Amino acid sequence: MDKSKLIKIKCPRCGNAQTTYGRATTMVKCKGCNILLLKPKGGKAKIRAFIKHVFH
Ligand SMILES: [Zn+2]
């Protein structure tokens, strides 16, 4: 998967879906319950949420 693509992720806790980049430079938190969904790590994002869709 190309990490620079836009992805739609779904929070594993509350199910809230939001769109972000696969290569995150900042932490992404859930807008619904505020848990950490995505964390930058060594240039790549560590994704802790479910990926629903990858935009091409
Ligand atoms: Zn949530």
C-alpha cells in the first residue's frame, strides 16, 4: 500500500470514520472518542485503526 495515499480509517473503539493520509507526520486521534489512531514512526505511520478505503 502506498502510504502517501489518502485513506479512510475507522476507529476500533467507537466506529467513527475519518479520512487521513497513510503517511502521517502528526498523531491522528479519533474525533469521536479521542483515542490515538495513527502515530508517525520512522517516516511511516503506525496505524491502529481499521482501514476502510484507500483513495486512488
Ligand atoms: Zn473512536
